[in-house]
Amino acid sequence: MTDPHETIRWGHDALELEIALDEQGAARLVRLGAPGEKSTAARPCAPLPLVEVTTAGLGRSWSGRHLVNTVLGSRLRHRSHHAGRDGNRHVLTVELHEPETGLTAVVVHRSPDGLPVLRSEVLLRNDGPRTLHLESVSSLVAGCLTEGGAEALDAADLLWAENEWFAECRWQRRPLRASSPERSGRFHTTAGRSTQVLAGQGVWSSCGHLPMGGLTDRRSGRTWLWQIEHNGGGWRWECGVRDDTAYAALYGPEAADHGWRHPLEPGAEFRTVPVALALAAEGGPDAAFAALTRYRRATRRPHPDHEQLPIIFNDYMNCLMGDPTTAKLLPLVDAAAEAGAEYFVIDAGWYDDGGNWWSSVGAWEPSASRFPGPEGIHEVLNRIRERGMVPGLWLEPEAVGVDSPVAASLPEEAFFRRDGLRVEEGGGRYHLDLRHPAARAHLDRVVDRLVGEWGVGYLKLDHNTDPGPGTSAHPGEVPAAGLLGHNRAHLDWLDGLLDRHPELVIENCASGGMRMDHALLSRLQLHSTSDQQDLLRYVPIAASAPTAVTPEQGAVWAYPLPEDTPDEVALTMANALLGRIHLSGRLTELPPRSRELVHEAVAVHKAIRADLPQAVPAWPLGLPGWEDPWIALALHTPATTYVTAWRRGGEEAVRDLALPHLRGAEVRTEVLYPSNSKASTVWRPEAAALTVTLPAAPSAVLLRLTTSLNEWS
């Protein structure tokens, strides 16, 4: 039994939490912060329970746009808790129970040693006699994000990222009070009916918005960032005010936004999608993104690619654009090898034999008309290997065209269906349901043939259609529940694929950056950040990508064209230098100076890439705005800071870049790329500012700043 007013304290040297239990055993997260911080909260409990749950019969005690203030959540009572370790992760398990329904909720908190990041998920188990029809379950409820009442709320800014095709990672910021204004009146002033809500839809986890958000104090720099680690659009977060403190509640699919319902039968269990919450006690969003970057590295599947960072040439963007042939590819293979590429990827179209390739995909057999020689596509694959590169291919595994033989050979249950009919989307595409063994076996055969028999070492896995709310393949199943089942089966399929082929490199792509989530990025080696074809429009995307993906996983197109000026060639190459180079463009047609700039950029990246897997990001001019004429990205290790500065336009040729982590240090600044840049710099140690001059627009420069460790302040 629990003593009245007991407090559960748990954590490590980077993060501590407190869960308060009242005299009835109700549990609430009342503090989450850095060790040794003094709480200024006068209340014994935060206003919200540790878990929020709604069912068909038990909803909320306070109606509105929010999914908190639930009846079941308020009735859950502490039964037990246990603290332990799982490798380098600290683990806290708290079991709660609601005796009337028999619902048991097991909250599992994990935190990697030394990182101020909390990962949370909830397991629900029906220990009662009747089926419970779940409509929402929180993965994390943090009702203690601000302290200090109205003053702290007035200083709090919400952060979120809009994410559109060709326009990814556009972070926004506005006062929390804009969505949760202070209210006056005699009654009910502690809880409004509105709150800030973002929710994803469909199979694309980041279509519309990244599955992330944050809250920052503009006075102190104290910042929270959260991410929902789910590979589909069935997610939601809300952030608002309860009892003069800000709260955040994070969810997978639920009824209000996705039509999700899940019958939890007696004895059955349901597990929520995992989420993570990162804290920077000071330092603002940059410090919180640094913590989240380290967490992402600590929680992903190990792979040699994360350390080696090979240069990848892909024939698609501003190059062959889905029209590969032997005659077109062979000169490109030679040019890519001369430029220093280590992988060569044949993108879309290699399977197209002259029909409607969009509606015929699915068998993934090479086109005889595109590769007419006796060796077929193997002539190109062999040339790639002869030139010292690893061959790669593009696949869209979940898609099957309506005209593909696979559409007739697989059973109906292997496809997304609603109301007994196959879901067709995008003008002639079906979508595989990877819960079905026939769908999974088909894809396993394809991959094992390409990798095991053909010797392909790289797969670009794309997905360009969204089949809507999901699939109701089983009787009584709502589409959103079917989609969640498919999403989890998709992750399981990827795990199995990499278990069988551990050296295979897999790129995560979905119509550009429409699947930018940690569920996939914790498994796959790199991520295509955008389909943006304009080198200047790509700048804010490339600079913002480390907010969502670690630098060593963020692939950025560098696609020089023969008509580009030398400054434009240098800029498109600079876009990728602090991430992964996705080299493309018409290399064979470049004039000599442009070709030299490409070769130089690849050589520079190879010289610095060993630092990138340990570096964390910062934004010396703030998070990039879509129209900003000047943009800057910094990656820093303990001894070295790399800065890419872009000037896209405008009259201003000089900007001061803030680098507070170098305050007071003596710094040596070098221009790494392009070597003939006319950029100049002045370092002011007391102001922690680097003054950069870029005389030309558009132009870009990569700088390296070095200092000894003992000079850091």
C-alpha cells in the first residue's frame, strides 16, 4: 500500500522527476527537471493525472478541444512502482489501477544515462470482466512545464514545425497565450476549453507538420521539446494551461482526430506509441535540440553508415528525373566516381518497360527496353562496382499498381481495404497491408533477390501516395486501428530486413520529407530531407533539417547544373556539407570550373565527416525563416565548430552570428569551402559573435572554428 502524500523520486545525473501520490493514491507528474533545481511550485500536485484515457462510456469531466481531464484518468490509483536499468537506460515503471472497470495502466519511463530526455509509453491491460472500447490513451502527460503562475505563462512561447512537400521543417513560434489567453471571471478560471492541438493524418507521419513541438521561456531560455515516435499520421499533441501551469499531452491515434477505437477485451493489452520529451534548463531551443540529437543517436539501431557517411550519387534530382537507361547511366557512373561518390543509386524508372509505370509498379523486375544489352541492368550495376562504388536501387515497397501482376497474385486481405473494397489512391495505386503474411513474403522475396542475388547494397525506400485514414481489413476494425497495425508491422518488416542484411544501407524517403519521424529514423540509416529542386529554396530546409534528423542521417540534394554560375554551384554543394551529400545533377555537362567545385566539396566533406556523428546543431541566426535572406547552421563538437552561412539575397552583406558556446575563447577561423571564397570573418570573443561578410548574393561559405578545450567558457 502507498502512504498518503508519498512522492516517487527517480532519475539520474541529467534528469529527475517527481510523481506525487495523494491520500487516495492518484498519481501526478509534479516535477521534471535538472537535478538540484529548486521547485517553486506551492501546490503538492500538478493538475493532471499521470495517464489520460477515454472510452466509449467514460469521457472527460471538462469538455473542449483537449483530451485531458478524463474521468478514467482521475480514477486511476497507484498500485506499485519499480526503478531499474536496461543497459545504459534508467527505467521507471508505475502501475495504476481503476477498480470499477478493472483497467490497469502501466507507465514506462526510460531515460538514457546522462541525457535530459524522457521516453514514455503506456501499457493498458483490461483486468475487468467487460470489454472497454478505448477512444484515446496518452503516451505522456506532463502537467508541470512552467512554474511561477501567470508571469511564467506570459513568457512561454509555443514551437511547432510546418512541413510541406518542397517546404519542409519550417519552424514557427508564437506566445502560448495566443491559444491559451488569461481569462477573468468568477468561475472556472483554471481550465479553458481551447488548447493548441496538432495532429497528423494518413500514412505520412510528417505531412503538414512534423510530429514534434515545444515550449520555451523567452526570459530564461528554459525549453521543452517533444517528439512522437510513430511512423504514421495517427498522432496528436496538445499544449495548454491548467491551474496556472502549462501542460503537454502526447498521443498516438485517437477518436477525435483519427476516428480511432480499440476494443480492449478482458485480459487483453494495448500499448501506446512511444514519445520523448527533452529539457534544456537554459540555452533555449538550440540546447534542447542538442539534447534531442544525442537522444536520437542513443536510441537508434547501430549501423556502420552512421560513422562512415559515404558520399551518395542518385540519378534522379535535376538529372534523369525517373528516366534511366544504360546509355544515360554509364557516363554518369564515370562522372560520379571521378567526383568521389562511394554509392551510386539508380532511382525511379528502372522497372518501367514503356507502359504506365505509375500503375504497374510492384513486381520490381528490371526493364528490358531501358537496359537492352545481354546483361540488362547488370551491365550498369557491374560498372558501378568496377568504378569502386556500391550500387543502389529505388523501391516503393508498399505500393502496388493496379496494372501490376502482383495486384492479381496476392490475396485481397494483403491490401488496404475499407467496406470490403480495395483502397485505390493516387490514380492507380493499391497499398499493401504488411500485417498480412503474403504481403510481407512478397516484399521479402523482392529485397532478398535485389540484395542477396544482385548484390545491391543500398535501397531508397519511397512512398508517394497516402491511402487515407487506414484499413478496416478485419471485421469490426476501424480504419485508424488498421493503420496503426500496419504501421507497427512496417517497422517489424524493416527490422527483419536489416537483421537479414545488416550491411545494407536503407534511405527513408516519402515524397520528400513526408515521413520524418524517429520511429523510422531509429531504424533506417539516412533520410531524404526534401524533393525541393530550387537550390535557393533548399537552403532553409537544409539548415533546419537537424531539428528533425541527426546531421549524419540528413541527406540533402546537391545538384549542380551546367547553366549555374560558380557561386550557385558552390551554394548547392554547401547545402549538403553539414549533412549527407546526395549528389546529383548533370555532372557530365558541367564546365571545368563547376566540376572543380563539385570535386572540392566532396573532398572537404570527406575531410570533416568524422566529426559530424558527434556534433550537435545550433542556429546562430535563429531557426531559419522561409524568406530569410541570411541563414546559418552550426555543428559543434567540444573542440571544433563548423558553420555554413548562406546569403540568398538582400542588400546586407554583413551579419553577426551568435556562437555563445565559444564565449571568451580564442578562436581560429578557416574558410573550408569554397577555397576561393571572398568571405571574410572577424571573431569577437567577449560578444561570442562571428561577423561574416559575404560580398556576393547568392553565395555560401563553410567555415571551421577551432579552439583548445581549456579555452572554453
